[in-house]
Amino acid sequence: MSTPVIAEPASNPAAEPAIVKGGPTAAQRVTSFMPVIALVTLLAALTIADPDFLSQRSLTAAVRTSAPLVVLAAGATLVVLCGGIDLSIAALCSLSTVFFAMWLPDVGGLTILAVVAAAGAIGAVQGIAHVLLRIPSFVVTLGGMSIFSAIALVISDAGPIRVVDRDATSWLNLYVAGYVPMSFFVAFLVVAVISLVIKLTPLESFVRATGYSESAARLAGTPVDLVKVAAFTVSGACAGLAAVMLASRNFSGSPTMADNLLLPAVAAIVVGGTAITGGHGSLWRSLAGALVVTLLRVGLPIVGVPSAWEQILYGAIIVAAVALTLDRSKVAIIK
């Protein structure tokens, strides 16, 4: 009679940290270079169409314009890496410009910190609603988008509010080394700091594990709910900082100032190669994606394309980029 074989019990997965193993696939290697290839190609095409575009003045204006978009996309990228989506970033940014213009006379130089903190707190509330009520992030942030837009309209009387003290944000209009706009330098610094914090802490494993497979991450002991709330908090804070940049440029706050940045921000994320299903991507790619989208916005008039086609182009870019970056192994049924 054969001797029965008794399997050794598996070690408790809860005792091990959630570490995403395995190297990138061939498709992921290609998409990692996609934003850089698109940026270089687009820059070359615009230079051919208008040789003056490669001048210092034009490039400086382009990167200065991209700063709020870079910050918005950086924050929202964290949510996407966790497998969610934040559709409220533009509306929250518009609301934050109204907060900034209204609070500046009373709070003074601390208004920037107050706005960033308030927007971060609002983002945290959305994250808590998502994880506690088990409501999809799409629904939570879609509702948030509507709520924030309505609040901004109500408290501003549906009109712009002038920034009375321009000295509080005058530093954002300066230039680093005489060439790099301070607003873009700050945006670059935000991306660098968040990326460094994620890289040097267990957050990188936590975020990617949550994005790849939330159920497996929970079994492995990953604090999934805390990671998601933190991602939404950072996304909200970035919306607040982007609002400060917009208000410093326009010298006012408006309930609709950033409403046209939602599609460009999503386009920047997916053009950067971040998988909409989560788990794969980076903030640096979103920065490159934001530059690509900004060059498109600046370059369309150069090649004679009417601005009315801009939204059509963004929609086509999002569909094409998602088709290239979507991890279909995680989506058994497409609805």
C-alpha cells in the first residue's frame, strides 16, 4: 500500500509584506518608452511646422502652461495606480481657486498651505467614502465633481473673485536660473518628492500590490484601505496646489477655472503609460504625458487645427492609450 503524502502547510501570507514579483512584460517595456517617444516626435513635428517653436520663449511658455496639469496628473496617477480613478480633480481645483481668492485677504501668506490642506482633506473624505461604503471610486468622484462644482458656484456667486494680494503668489511667476519657470520647477519638485517617498518606503509595494490585485494584497497583509485613502488625499492636495498655480497666473479664482483640465489630466496619465487597471505606471511618465498633452494644446493652432477639435483629440488619445496599456489579464469580461 502506498504511503500517503501529507502536504506541508503554507506559511501565513499575512506575515509577509505584499511584494509584486516578476519583471515587466514586453508590452509594459514598450509602453514605458511611449511618452518619451511621443514627446520627441511631437516636438520634432511642431518644429518642422514652425521653426520658431524651438525658441527659448516658446518652450518656456509651454512648460509654464504645463505646470498645473503636471501637478493634477501626478496626484491622480497615485489613485490610478491603486486601481481607482479620480474624476473630481478638476472641479476640486476650481473650488480651490475660489477658496484661495476668498481666504487670501484674511489668512495672508498662509493661504497656500490652507488651500492645499483643505483640498487634501476633501480628497481624504472621498477616499474614506470609497473604502468604508464600498462605493466604486468612479461613482464617488463623479458625485464629488458635481458637488464641488455646485459649491464653487454658490460661494462665488457664479463669478470670478479677484486676487487682492498678488505678492503671496508672485514667487510662482519667477524663473529658476533665468530660464525655468518657478511654477514648473515646483511641479517637477512635487513629482520628485512623491516618487522618492514611494520608492524609499514600503508604499511602492503597497500601491502596486493594491493595483494588481486588491484581494491578494489584503490576504498578504497590505493596508489596502489606508493606501487608498492616502492616494486620494495626495490627489486632493495636488488639486489644491494646482489651483494656487492657476490663481497666481490669472490673478483670480473662478468656479470653472480648471474644469477644462479633467480630460487633459486623464490623457496625460494614460499617454504616460500608466495602466488604467492599476498596478503599472509611474509619476515620471505622467509628467512626460502632461508635456505631450501641453504640446498638443499649444501646437494645434500652429498647424492650423481649430481649437474645437481639441476635445475630440483628447478623447481619441485616451481611447488609443488605454487600448495599448490595458492589462487584459485582469479584465475577464469587458462591459
